[in-house]
Amino acid sequence: MEPASGDTRILDTVSAIDFEELLASSPNPYVLFDRDYAIVWMNEAYLTVTMRDREEIIGRNLFEAFPSEGESFRKLNGSLRRVIETGKSDEIAHIRYDIANPDGTYDTHYWSATHTPLCNPDGSVAYILQHTVNITELEELRRLRDTAGVVERARSVEKRYQSAADELVRVKNLIEQAPGFVAVLTGPEHRFLLANAAYRSLLGNRELVGRTVSEAIPEIVEQGFVDTLDKVMNTGRPYFGNRELVALTQPDTGARQEFHLEFIFQPISEPSGDVTGVFVQGYDVTEEVEAQDRQKLLINELNHRVKNTLAIVQSLAQQSFGKLGERAGLDIFLARLAALASAHNLLTDCNWKMADLETIVQQSLAATAGSDTTRYSVEGPIVTLHPQEAVALAMIIHELATNALKYGALSNDKGRVAIDWELHEADGSPRLILDWRESGGPPVEQPDQPGFGSRLISRGFGNRDDRVSLEYNRDGLHCHLEASP
């Protein structure tokens, strides 16, 4: 098949091209090696980038003309060897190959190289054409980019450090303004690392940071607090001070002033478990303690006056009933006064806040039925009552015990009384269920008319939703009480 006329003109044009002249005039560096790496030809661009004269390197071995070692040698030699062995082109995308300057110094250069085989008619490689591109500027740009990345990372680290520093300042400000006193002690000598405004104010604005506790507050050594700090450091267990009395010397006057402090000595532990310091945090509760002491004094005074009033009532009753000759009524009335006084004493001991139900029952039984606890049992969960309910319950138990002594289970040697209670939820509110059960006593009969005691029991705690039932069973009285505690 003959080529077309257009194809014939193209082939004629290609045949007429002088490829050696074409490569010689190319702005890209080209060099030709034989199989022994001897330089047999190079263009002007190659001589320019290598800063060599043609006569200086023509005919010389590549590695003699341009000495190299290490990774550069291994990369270049390996690429040329693969071309000879395979007869195929090979590329080196990135190689550092330093070129000597005319003055003998070396500059760092980075290259990208392509090795193309020129083969004999039998297919064996006769020459290798190397085309190189100097990528040193690109490498420098890359390094600048990496350097910029490092700088950016450094800036990021600096920013995080600054953020952490700002956060530390905020935490210090919060601690400084905390209403309670805060201090951090470090080392076995308990040296102040930090102390906030409340702590410094408590100590009369002494110099604290950098000093040991013994140096800054010598008066607390004799009070045992340094020994306590030593114990916290040695054991790793915190110490809780509950309204402890601490005597502190006022720096400006030298006078001793007593404070009641609520505080904790919390050990500071490292990940290794070693205790390296103590965190101190607490409050000055002196005013609260003094206020409670005053309140207690007032309650005791009130209790004393109420007892005097009860004594006057008792004296008036004795004079009035004595003149009328009604000794039995007098004894009942005095017993009820005694029950009321007992409940009053219990509430006074509780500062007129809340009283324990079991204690009320036990004391009321002991005051009425005596100390023989084998005659009655008391069982139920812990329940606390407000003062009004506490007084009402004491009076109810007194009336039930008095009735049992006269007519019920405690009137003989065999009878017993069981008192038990429990709490139930009703419409989201707790309900107290209390039962008084007698057994072993004489047969019980319902009275014709309710007396004062029955009416008092039926009122319960005096709340609208209280429910009380009295069952006069033949085997013993049963009183069932439901009330809101």
C-alpha cells in the first residue's frame, strides 16, 4: 500500500530535520551517554546549568565529571542501569544533585530527569539521552510553603498557649473573688502557692505566697493544724473541719481573735499517686455559730420561763383541787402537765425544729408506764415531726398509756402494747400511719360517753385531714391514726 501524497510530504519534511541541531538549540538541557556512562554529547543549555565547558567534560564518565555519593548516586546509577537492562525509558521525579561552582564551592540543586534509550539495530542500547529540568526553585518554594506551615503551626500553638494563659487568668480571677477562702499549699513544708482575697482578709492581709504555713501563721502551729496538714500529706486522705475554733493573731494590733471555720484540707495528688500539696477551701461561719448560740440561749430562757409557768399552773391546780377534795382529778391533771412538759423538753433539745417520732413515743411511755420495756414494743422507720405534731403525739401516747395502766393491757401482769408506724405516699404527700394495739389485758368495753382523753386522741394532730379510730375489741384496744407528719 502506497502512502498518500500528504503523508509523503510529511515524511519528507521529517527526514529533512536535523535532530542534533534541534536538541542543540533547545532551551532544555540534554546530554548523551554511552553504555559506560561516558559523556559523548551535550547541548548548550546543559553546559549552562552545569556551569561547565564542553572540552572539560566531553568523553569523561558522568560520575567522574560530576561526583556524587549516597542517595544521589544510588538514584541516578539505578535509573541508568534500568534503561540499559530493559531498553525502556526511566524517570527520576526528584533528585538532589549538587553541582560544583567555578570557585570550587557547591550549591544545592534539585533535578527531575528522563533517561531515553537510543538502540542499535539489534535492539541493544547504544546510548542514553538524558533530559533534565532544574527544579531547585520549585523545591525552595515548597520548602517555603512547609516553613510557612511550620510558622502557622507555631502561631497556632502560640494561640492555644495564649488561650490557655487567658483561661488560667480567668480561673485565678474567679478564685480570687470567691466568697469562701481558698489557698494552695505545696511541698512537705506547706508553702503557700496561692491565697485568695478572702483568705488574706481572714489573716489580716499578711504576706503569704512563697512562705510556709509555720512562717506566715505561727499561731496555728500550737493549735495542731500543721500536724493535721502533715497527716493529710502522709495519708492522702482529706480532713474536714466542722465549725472548728481557730485563734488568729491580728497583725495590726497583736490581739488574738477567735473564729469558727468550716473547711477542708484536700490532698493534691499527681498521676503517680504522690501527694504534692494541699488544697484549702472553707468559710468563716463565726457569725452563724454566734447567732445559733444566741438562739439557743433564748430558747433555754424561754424553756425556763415555760417551766416556771407550768409549775405555777401545777401549784394553782393543787390549791384548787385540794380545797375541793378531788385528789383523783388532780393526779390526772398533773400527769397531763408532766406529759406536756416532757414533750416541751424534747423540743427544746431539738431547738424547736423537728423531733424524732420514736423518741417522743419512748419518752412518753417511760414517763407514764414506767421503764419496763418488756411490756411494750416500738417499731417503725425514722420519722421527724414538727413541734405542733410532736406535742400532739406526746399527749396522745400519754392518754393511751394512762388508759392502758388503768383499764387495759398494762393493768395486769400479762398484757402488752405494740406501737408501730409507717409512711405512705398519698397524692404526692407522705401520710403517717400509726397503730396502738393492746393484748393480754382484761376484756375491753366501750365507754358510755367519751371522756377528755378520748376526745383528745380523736383530734389526732389537729389537721383537717387527720383520721383517728378507736376500736374497743374484747382482746384489747386498737387505736389507728392517719395524719400528715
